[in-house]
Amino acid sequence: MREEFMSLLQTFRNPALALALAAVLASPVAADPASDDPAAEYAKKGADTCLKCHDEPPVNLVFHTPHAQRADARTPFASHDCETCHGASPEHIKEPATKGEKHTPTQVVFGVNSKNYPVSPAAEQNAVCLTCHESGLRMNWHASQHQFADVPCAACHDVHALKDPVLVKNEQPEVCFTCHAEQRAQINRRSRHPIKEGKVVCSNCHNPHGGPGPTLLAKNTVNETCYQCHAEKRGPYLWEHQPVREDCTNCHMPHGSTQPRLLKVRTPYLCNMCHSENFHPSTLRTGLGVPPTGADDRLLGKGCLNCHSQIHGSNHPSGAHFTR
Ligand code: HEC
Ligand code: HEC
Ligand code: HEC
Ligand code: HEC
Ligand code: HEC
Ligand code: HEC
Ligand code: HEC
Ligand code: HEC
Ligand code: HEC
Ligand code: HEC
């Protein structure tokens, strides 16, 4: 509760956000569009009216989705059917569908793919969905990067599809990649999370509707996000390695890396980002050279990890240096 209040407070401290919020609040569409506005002229026969002209897939597939459970009073089809979402459209349904003549729906028309009409602004579209979906995962929507960037719900969700692709594990990444091309490249690198295989999905780590932490993460912090599946890294350890406790991305790339084990760079350079190169740890020749070459041992095999193998922390009484 306190956190919600603080984030609200921050919203108002930031003049740009406050203005944006004020604009949303002042806009007429922020009023409950699904409510029974007596002035609105909804089609007398509900969906049947629309189906006279729109009875083809993908439009009519909506009847096979959770939204069409008429018996469930919470669904759009328990009130004004199609128009619960699309808005009362008396002008639109009146016009004859003459060939070559364009209909002009006067009400909210959804759609990133609309070829025929100007698409309603994202805030207007989203207000409709949010009348029913404001809680749960979407608690932080109004402070999310996607909301600020005017991304409509319909950019990710296809409510007319038999199964909304973004809710299907191995189809979800493609939806995200339409806008996040860099991540597509990252998940194809040699070391990567098994995202392509559908074992890990973007929404395991991100809540695209907004999260309490940074970068739309699903949990408060990067580490909490990783511990969901790598619980053993949570510790507590007798000997903690400070950067591990702080943030896994000090050393790892979450999506994919050209280095093994999702590492940002390979050892010893990884370690040398923080540890001096000047004496034991990193002098080029440690004197411990491996025969027969006597070559620089820190560059061999796993480098520093040959000895410092418990890099995430150790529970061994003499593991202070993470060597056991
Ligand atoms: C008399 C026939 C007719 C009726 C009735 C009708 N529509 Fe349409 N609708 C059309 C035509 C034709 C188009 C334009 C399609 C085109 O130009 O490709 C259209 C376009 C649309 C679009 C925009 C599609 C896009 O490309 O973005 C939406 C949304 C829509 N109708 C919803 C509805 C809803 C909801 C109802 C019921 C309240 C309804 N229509 C009733 C004929 C009709
Ligand atoms: C849960 C809200 C919701 C309901 C209920 C709903 N729609 Fe839609 N409809 C949408 C959204 C969102 C889009 C935009 C999809 C997109 O752009 O990818 C859309 C798109 C459309 C389109 C354009 C399709 C296209 O491929 O361009 C038509 C036509 C349409 N809806 C008609 C209807 C009709 C008729 C009904 C009732 C049988 C209906 N809708 C029920 C939300 C809804
Ligand atoms: C009138 C209320 C209402 C409106 C408006 C509405 N929804 Fe829903 N939606 C529901 C209900 C009820 C369910 C079923 C929830 C459940 O079963 O727990 C649902 C389910 C969903 C699901 C899950 C579908 C699945 O296959 O599990 C998604 C995604 C969704 N809605 C997105 C949207 C989007 C996007 C919009 C706006 C275009 C929208 N909804 C508008 C009431 C609504
Ligand atoms: C950037 C992509 C994206 C946008 C934008 C987005 N969603 Fe989602 N949505 C998802 C993903 C991914 C999931 C699956 C989440 C999961 O499984 O944890 C989801 C799940 C859902 C669900 C079903 C799960 C639940 O919470 O019950 C609903 C309902 C929903 N979204 C509604 C919305 C509404 C309403 C909006 C707009 C305000 C919206 N979404 C905007 C990607 C998006
Ligand atoms: C319609 C385009 C679009 C789609 C689809 C989309 N995003 Fe985004 N996303 C954006 C924009 C725009 C931003 C804000 C600007 C930026 O940071 O790139 C953003 C921001 C983000 C951020 C925060 C970036 C940061 O620096 O804080 C994450 C994480 C993210 N998106 C994940 C996802 C995921 C996961 C999906 C799929 C479920 C998805 N996005 C789908 C457009 C999109
Ligand atoms: C294993 C967890 C995990 C998965 C799975 C994941 N991400 Fe991320 N993502 C992160 C973390 C952690 C960050 C923050 C990186 C940082 O702060 O350096 C991030 C950052 C981002 C950003 C912001 C830009 C950046 O690189 O900092 C975008 C956009 C993004 N992710 C999109 C996606 C998309 C799209 C998917 C699915 C294809 C996805 N992520 C899957 C953990 C994950
Ligand atoms: C949804 C579960 C999940 C989450 C959350 C998750 N991981 Fe993973 N991680 C996996 C799976 C599955 C593998 C592959 C294991 C395998 O192949 O044996 C993996 C592998 C790894 C690997 C080893 C990669 C390799 O090449 O061997 C690293 C490093 C890693 N994860 C780091 C992270 C970090 C950092 C985070 C947080 C940003 C994180 N993981 C969040 C499931 C997850
Ligand atoms: C100081 C750098 C560093 C930090 C910070 C770090 N790691 Fe690692 N991690 C490594 C190195 C180096 C390896 C490769 C170890 C090897 O090859 O023996 C590794 C390997 C892994 C692996 C795969 C092998 C295994 O041990 O299971 C996982 C999973 C992993 N890390 C998860 C995490 C998580 C989760 C965090 C955050 C809690 C984290 N790492 C923070 C350096 C780090
Ligand atoms: C992001 C910075 C960072 C990275 C990268 C990093 N470390 Fe550390 N490391 C630290 C900090 C901070 C400490 C705690 C130093 C202290 O207590 O004086 C530490 C402590 C240690 C210690 C224990 C030192 C002692 O005095 O007991 C060892 C051993 C160590 N690191 C090895 C490594 C190795 C090997 C790598 C590469 C795989 C590595 N570190 C990567 C920041 C880092
Ligand atoms: C041949 C084994 C070996 C290799 C390789 C090795 N170390 Fe060490 N390291 C040790 C041992 C043993 C200690 C404890 C030394 C001591 O107590 O004097 C140690 C101690 C440390 C310490 C704590 C130093 C201090 O003064 O408290 C750091 C930091 C460290 N190593 C980092 C590294 C880094 C970074 C690399 C790779 C560039 C590396 N080590 C390679 C065996 C190794």
C-alpha cells in the first residue's frame, strides 16, 4: 500500500507525468465506456447486428474465447457484446455496405492493423480494456514504459484469435520482437536462456504491464527475478561475493551472450573489471605457471575460475576466497 502511494506521489512530483495523468483523467473516454450510458445507442440485437456483415474469421473467432462466456457477468458479452469494446456505433451499422464506399464507425475503432480507419489513440483504447482489467498484473500499468510509450493493449493482445499468441509460450517472443529487434539477436547467441525452445519466456522475467522494479521486471529487483528459477544462488552464504548479492547483471547478460554461461566478458577480464591487475590476483605471470609452457595460468581454461570456483559464494569454513 505504501509503495503504491509513493509511486503515486512520484507521479505528481514529475510535472510531465502529472500532465499526462491529468490529460487521461480529463479525457471523456476515461469515463467507464462499458457502463450503461442511456444516451448511447447500442445495436438492438447486439452481436447479431454486427455479424450480418462481420461473420467471418478472425472476427467471429471471438466467440471461442473467454470474453464470450455470456454466463459470466464480468465479460463483454454479458453486456453490449461487440460494442462493449468497440463502442456504440449507430452510424456505422446504419450505412449500407455499398461496394467501394467506406463505412465510418463513429466510435472507438481498435486496431494496430486497421487499414481503413484512423486508429483510436492508445489511451482511449486501453481505457476500455482497463475498465475490466485494472487489477492484478496491471496494477502498475500507469507507471509502465509501455504506457508512457503509448503502446496499446492490442499491440500485444489479439482478442479475436482462438488463442492469443502472446499467452502461448513459444509464440510470445515473436510478438515482442516486432518492436524489440535487439533482443531477437541476443536470444540467438551461442550462450542464451532457452527462450527459443519455449522453456523460458519473456514474461518469466518481465511484466510487460509494468512492475514495481526497474526495466519492467517481474519482481522488485534483478536478483529476485533470477532467484525464481536459480534459487540456489540466493544463499545465504557464509562467504558472500559482494557483486553477486548486488546484481546478477554485474557479470551476466540476461538474454544471451557470445561468451559462455551468459557472461558479459570472459575471465580474467570479467574479474579485472573490479579486481586490480597489479598483484597476485592478476599479475600476468603469477609464478604458478602450468608446465610445460609455464604459460600464464590465469588465461588458461577457466582462468581465475580454475581456483576461484565458488564464484557465487561459499559455505566452506575456509572458502573466504571462493576457492572451495
Ligand atoms: C452493414 C454492414 C456492417 C455492419 C452491420 C457492421 N459493420 Fe463494421 N464494417 C463494415 C464494413 C464494410 C467495414 C469496412 C471494412 C473494409 O473497408 O474493409 C467495417 C469496419 C469495421 C471495423 C474496422 C475494421 C478495420 O479495418 O479497422 C470495426 C472495428 C467494425 N466494423 C466493427 C463493427 C461492429 C462492432 C459492428 C456492430 C455494432 C459492426 N461493425 C457492424 C460493415 C458493417
Ligand atoms: C474484448 C474486446 C473486444 C470484443 C468483445 C470484440 N472486439 Fe473486435 N476488436 C478488438 C480489438 C482490440 C481489435 C483490434 C485487433 C487488432 O488490431 O489486431 C478488434 C478488431 C476488430 C475488427 C477488425 C479486424 C481486422 O482484422 O482488421 C473487426 C471488424 C471487429 N473487431 C469486429 C468485432 C465484432 C463484430 C465483435 C463481436 C462479435 C467484436 N469485434 C468483439 C476488441 C474486441
Ligand atoms: C467487460 C469486461 C471486459 C472488457 C471490456 C475486456 N475484458 Fe478481457 N476479460 C474479461 C473477462 C471476464 C475475462 C476472463 C477472465 C477469467 O477467466 O478470469 C477476460 C480475459 C482476458 C484475457 C485472457 C484471455 C485468455 O485466453 O486467457 C486477455 C488477454 C484479455 N481479457 C484482454 C483484454 C483486452 C486487451 C481488452 C481490451 C481490448 C479486454 N480484455 C477487454 C473481461 C473484459
Ligand atoms: C507489451 C506487451 C503487452 C501489452 C502492451 C499488454 N499486455 Fe497483457 N499480457 C502480456 C503478456 C506477455 C501476458 C502473459 C503474462 C504472464 O503469463 O505472466 C499478458 C497477460 C494479460 C492478461 C491475462 C493474464 C491476467 O492478468 O489475467 C490480461 C487480462 C491482459 N494481459 C490484459 C492487458 C491489458 C488490459 C492491457 C492494456 C492496458 C495489456 N494487457 C497490455 C503482454 C502485454
Ligand atoms: C508495439 C511495440 C512494442 C511491443 C509489441 C512490445 N514492446 Fe516493449 N517497449 C516498447 C516501447 C516503445 C518501449 C519504451 C521505449 C524503450 O525503452 O524501448 C518498450 C519498453 C520495454 C521494456 C523496458 C525497457 C527499458 O529500458 O526499461 C521492456 C523490458 C519491454 N519493453 C519488454 C517487452 C516484452 C517482454 C514484450 C512482449 C511481451 C514487449 N516489450 C512488446 C514497444 C513494444
Ligand atoms: C532470464 C530473465 C529474462 C528474460 C527471459 C528476458 N529478459 Fe529482458 N531483461 C532482463 C533483465 C534482468 C534486464 C535488465 C538488464 C540490465 O539492467 O542490464 C532486461 C532488459 C530488457 C530490455 C531493456 C533493454 C536492455 O537490454 O536493457 C528489453 C527491451 C527486454 N529485456 C526485452 C525482453 C524480451 C523481448 C524478452 C523475450 C524475448 C526478454 N526480455 C526476456 C531479464 C530477462
Ligand atoms: C523461468 C526460469 C528462469 C529464470 C527466471 C532465470 N533463469 Fe537462468 N536459466 C534457466 C534455464 C531453464 C536455464 C538453462 C539450464 C540448462 O540448460 O541446463 C538457465 C541458465 C542460466 C545460466 C547458464 C547459461 C549457460 O550457458 O549454461 C545462467 C548464467 C543464468 N541462467 C542466469 C540467469 C540470470 C542472471 C537470471 C536473472 C536475470 C536468470 N538466469 C533467470 C531458467 C531461468
Ligand atoms: C562476479 C560475477 C558474477 C556474478 C555477479 C554472478 N555470476 Fe553467475 N556466474 C559467474 C561465472 C564466472 C560463471 C561461470 C562459472 C563456471 O563456468 O564455472 C557463472 C555461472 C552461473 C550459472 C551457471 C552455472 C551454475 O553455477 O549454475 C548460473 C545459473 C548463474 N551463474 C547464475 C547467477 C545468478 C542467478 C546471479 C545473481 C544472483 C549470478 N549468477 C551472479 C559469475 C557471476
Ligand atoms: C562488479 C565487481 C566485481 C567483479 C566483476 C568481480 N568481483 Fe570479486 N569482489 C568484488 C568485491 C566488491 C569484493 C569484496 C571486496 C572486499 O571485501 O574487500 C570481491 C571479493 C572477491 C574475493 C574475495 C576477496 C577477499 O579479500 O576475500 C575474491 C577471491 C574475488 N572477489 C574473486 C573474483 C573473481 C575470480 C572474479 C571473476 C570471476 C570476480 N571476483 C569478479 C567485486 C567484483
Ligand atoms: C592458481 C590458483 C589461482 C588463480 C588462477 C587465481 N587465484 Fe586468486 N587466489 C588464489 C588463492 C589460493 C588465494 C588466497 C591467497 C592468499 O590467501 O594469499 C587467492 C586470492 C585472491 C583474492 C583475494 C586477494 C587478497 O589479497 O585478499 C582475489 C581478489 C583474487 N584471488 C582474485 C583472482 C583473480 C581476479 C584471478 C584471475 C585473474 C585469480 N584470483 C586467479 C588462487 C588463485
